[in-house]
Amino acid sequence: MAKKVYCNKCGKEMDFWDRQEEFSIHTKCGYGTKYDGSTIELDLCCDCMEELVDSCKISPVIDNT
Ligand SMILES: [Zn+2]
């Protein structure tokens, strides 16, 4: 599969490591949201994923060490 994937946030082409993360959200927006009934396909590279995680008030990181 050589399909090119781009980070939705910064627009960079995902490299091997970014794709390895497989951080993507595929969902259909419910009514009442800004994107009523639209389908969302969001892919983020490592950098943007980290940025997103860092910006969370409640950390989504589950430390399973
Ligand atoms: Zn990015």
C-alpha cells in the first residue's frame, strides 16, 4: 500500500514513523455540531499528535508501564 497520507493539521506528508503511529480519527459528526452529518477523516503526524496530547487539560496518556 503506497497510498500517500498527509497530516491534516500541518499538511506534511506522513513518513514511515508517522504512519506507524496510526493516529487517525474516522467518525461521523452528529447533529448539533458544526459539521452536521459530515464524515471526519483526521490523520495526524507524530508532532501534531504530541501537540494535541500536550494541549489536553486532562491527559489522554495512559501510562501502562
Ligand atoms: Zn502534522
